[in-house]
Amino acid sequence: MTDPEPAVDRTRLAELYERERDSFRQARPRSAALAEQSRRHMPGGVPMSWMVKWPGDFPVFVERAGGAHFTCVDGIDHVDLCLGDTGAMMGHSPAPTVAAVTAQLSRGITTMLPTQDAIAVSAGLTERFGLPFWQYTLTATDANRHAIRYARHLTGRRKIVVHDYCYHGSVDEAFATLDDDGLTGDRRNNIGPPVPTSDTTRVVEFNDVEGLEKALAEGDVAAILVEPALTNIGIVLPEPGYNEAVRDLATRHGVILINDETHTICAGPGGITRRDDLHPDFLVIGKSIGGGVPCGTFGFTAEVADRIARSVELEDIDVGGIGGTLAGNGLSMAAMQATLEQVMTQAAFEHMIPLADAWADGVQAAIDATGAPWHVTRLGARAEYAFSPEQPRNGRLAAEADDFALQQYLHLHALNRGILLTPFHNMALMSPATTAADVEAHTRMFAACLDELFGRG
Ligand code: PMP
């Protein structure tokens, strides 16, 4: 028998990590050369600063991606369990999206006028999520920002309530956490906040109904911005009745409820909102619904639509802080129309969710075999392991279980064996193109990795 709860030997971890760094460098000379070249004009050699957070000494340059795999410039095939952190949840370059986008490319990309696709996309979103009205952006971040602006406009209040350790894109109000005294403050390393987040935001713990009630009681809250399950500090699931209590409190305090389904769409074709029959005032989603083509959208109730219509002057509509020149462009609309109608279907989820369950079963079995005090959490087509014995009930507990060095090692070990996990946490996402063989490849690799880490190999 092994030790029932083996601890990670940090010296061994450091040695194994060095070995993996060596293998990484040796196997990827072409990526290494391109990274060197890239550093001349891009800090860190990457087009966006957070791309340096991947494991390994330099980013892996992609040659081509298709379905659930990609090949890097060194000719190595990878199972992609990150899928562009949900941007490619429907697989890389799904054929219906490619066909629609290809046809639209030669018919005009952007005109600042609507195309007919917008009608079908909006009707399809209504059928999927239940909200009758939709507006478009290029990112989920922008959709969140716009929903927040409307909420402030409609309520005449300033504060936004968010969950501790939430992530909603680069939305200023959401870079706040609770400090040890339970007060709202800037999240660690919040870069250049325009004002202290305590001016704009009140943070509450996930699954804390009482805390939320207190946060709303002051009467200055415009909106509650939530993911119906946290997905960006690992997965934190709602306790039974939590999302319903949030709705109830929002209604009682005249606060606008915004459900951000950008990641939780993994729960099913209508996200958690539809699965659990939730009724937000706004629903935000981006990334996956365009099959990877930039797009975002926010839907809202008839009541909200009416209040907006009565309070925003046509004359000022372009300078009110809501909008974007490329928003609703023909290309994004064509991508959303094809993806929503032909790719992001019920049948797709019936393929994806059992695969995520199989991934979770495999990972849990490998963990159990070592006795490591870790757990696995499932959310539809997404699953994740974390370094604590039980599922955390809020973001802070999830953050406390984080182990950056261990995570970097596990991710690099996987990458060196042709498997890409989502950076920032230990998450795997299934696409309609992911296969049982892809999942089994991960299970085998992960079991061998743990055997080695805990000295069983
Ligand atoms: N909402 C959630 C829940 C997200 O996880 C993210 C990005 N990870 C966003 C919004 C923002 O998406 P984007 O960066 O595409 O604007």
C-alpha cells in the first residue's frame, strides 16, 4: 500500500520539472527559434502578454489546428484540451463555420449595417437562452462592460457586486477580491486600475447568500455580475438553490442580474441558465458561439429593452459608451449563425459531456491510486482536478488550494507528451471533435505522471 496521503516531494518536483524543461527545449527547436525572433518586437515574444504563462521556456508556435488537435511548427501533433480557453470549444475550424465565413469573406466583412444573419442569430439565441432581445460586441469582455453600463444607467446606482476570485474578461469592476478582513480591495497585481475597485465594486463570496444580502442592503448596487458556476479559479459549483437565491435578492433590491455564460456554456446548449431554469436580466456570452471568430453578445429581458428605449436618446446613441465600430459585422454574424445552428447543437453536447465524464473518471482513478488528497470537479463538457481533498465552496478556498510549481510541472509533462491543458488551472474541455482515444491518451499520461511524482514508477 502507498502512503494514504502522500505529499509532493518538492526536491523531486524541481528535478522532474528541470528534466521536462530539457525535453521541451530539445523537441522544439523551431518554436525556440521563432520565439527568439519574436522577442525583437514583442515583449516576451508573444502577441499578448498572458501568453507567456504557458509552461515551457517559450511558447509553442502553432502550424495548424483542426478539430480537437493542433500541430506545432516542430511537427508535433497535440490533443488540445484547452481549445483556446473555450474560444474553440466547438473544435478548431468547424466545417459549417468555415463554409459560412468563407462565403461571407467575399461578400463584405464589415459595413456598420446589419446583414440578414443577425435576425436568425438573435432568434436562435432567444430560443436557446430564453431572453428576447440581443446586441452584439466583439468580445465577452465588451458585452459585460455594456451590460454594466446599462445597469448603472437604468438604476442610477454605481456599485457592481461580483464574486471573490471571479473573472469576466478585462472588466475594471471585476478585478477585486476580499481581503482578510472581508473588505473589497484591488486584486493582487491589478494593473493600472482607473480608481480603487472599492469605489466601484462590492465583492461577496460565492455560495454566501447572507453576504450577498448584506452587500445589497445599502441600496447602492446597480448590478450583480456572476458566472452561475465559477470557472476561472478552477471550478466552483453553486450549492443547491444558490443561483435562485441570487435572483430573488436581486429582484427584492431592484438590482440587475447579469449571468456571464461565456465559460459555463459547457453545461449544455443554453448554459447553466437554461439547464437550471435561471432568469437573469442580462445574459452575456462570447468566444465559442462564433466557432472562434471574434464575437460577443448580451441578451436582455423585454422590461430592460423597454427601459433602455425610454431612456436613451437616438441623437446620443453613438457616443453613450455602448458600441464598437466592428460590432455585429457580417463576418462575425455569419460565423455565429453557422456555429449556433449547425455546430453547437444538443447532439454535440451529448457527445462532449460523456467524454468529460470519462476524462474525470480516469483522472480520479489515477489520483485515487496514489492516495493524493486531490479532487476532480465536473461541469458539463469541462472537468478539472485540484490540489485539495474536497471541492471548494468559494473562490478563496479554491485559490488557497493552488500550487503554481506543481501545476507548471503537470502541464509541461502533459505538453511534452502532446497534450495541451488550459493554462492558469488544471482544466480540460471537450469539443464535438474530441474522441475517446484523446481522453484515454490523457488518462494514461496522467497516471504515469503521478506514479513518477509520487515515486511509484
Ligand atoms: N467572461 C468569462 C466568464 C471569461 O472566462 C472570459 C475570458 N476567459 C471573459 C468573460 C472574457 O472573454 P474575452 O477575453 O474573450 O473578452
